[in-house]
Amino acid sequence: MAIKINKKIIIPIIIVILILVVGGLFFWWQKNRETPIEKWEAAKVSPEEDYIAKETPEGEIVENKKMGLIYKIPKDWILENGNPTRFYSPDTEFKEKTSVILEKGCKIDVYASYIKTNLDTLKKFIEAEFSKSSLITKLDESSTIKVSNYSALRNKYQVEKFGMSSILVDFPSKDKLYRILLSSSIEERDRCEVEFNKFLETVSIK
């Protein structure tokens, strides 16, 4: 016995299936595509309020649950105005009271933003930024390291105009981009680099 197919029912079902498939593909594409470089500057940065510092038997630990980031403040280092994303060694001295230029000591800044990218794109972006910067007078070293088992770009450079040396570490993870910056006077860069390397060992991404 032949079964009659009601086209009035079948056609809407097919349309619904096509809509679901196309919508699913679009969602997958949106979720997996990289953030265009031209939108990086406007990307949302995790604010200071997302970082919680707490004392533990192992020392002062900072956690940002939204960004899946955990790190340990070096022993006796000082949070700037209680900000757990910016801290410096206890011997730090600035050239002026309101200045960010260091006369002595080491300072670390931590940033995390909602940017989805990969290491190759990140490398091209940083190289372009460095090439057009009028402040960076000497790039001492550029390499790839591991931070919490993630590949990271490490750039060591000098800003001779202010007598400062910096090490910049950038690494992407899923849909986030992490940046950690060490600043010091050129005279103290070796000592501060040792402290910085110890700090990076405490950084963990969940």
C-alpha cells in the first residue's frame, strides 16, 4: 500500500532543519574565529576587581576566576595602592613621586583580556608594534618560552630615554590573551630578571 507524503508538513520540517544546521555552523564559526587585530585595542580587559589577593601558608596568592589565572606575589613585594595586578619589590624607588620611571627596584604588571588569537598572529602583532615604537631603542632578546605549559613570546628590550629595561611575556589561551611585564632600571635588570623568572613559575592558567 503506497504511503502518501504530505508536502505541506515535510517542506516546513526541511526548512527548520536547514535553519538549525546553518545556525549551528555560524555559531561554530563565531566561536572559533580569531579576534581581528584591529579590534584588539577595543577588546575587554579584565578589571582590577576580578583579581582577589589572599594570604596563604605559601604566601600571598592572587586569583582571577573569570580569566582562570592564578599567581603568587613575590615575598615582601608591595601591591601598588592595593592593586593585585601591579606590584614592586620593597626596595623600589621612583625618579619622581608621581612617575612610573624606576630609579631602583623591580615592578611587575599583569594584564588579561578577551582576545582569541594564536602565537603566529601574536608574534606578527608584537613585531609590528615594536618596529613603530619610538621609545624602544634596543631589542636585546626575543624568544619563545613556556608559562603554565602554554607557549609564550618573551621580548627583552630597553627604553634608553628613561634608563629602563623591560621584559614582556605574552601568551594566548583559548579565547584569552595574557600579558606580563617586568620593568626595572637598566642597572638592575639582571637582578630583576631573576626575580621575574621565579614569578613566572608561579603563574597558572586553568
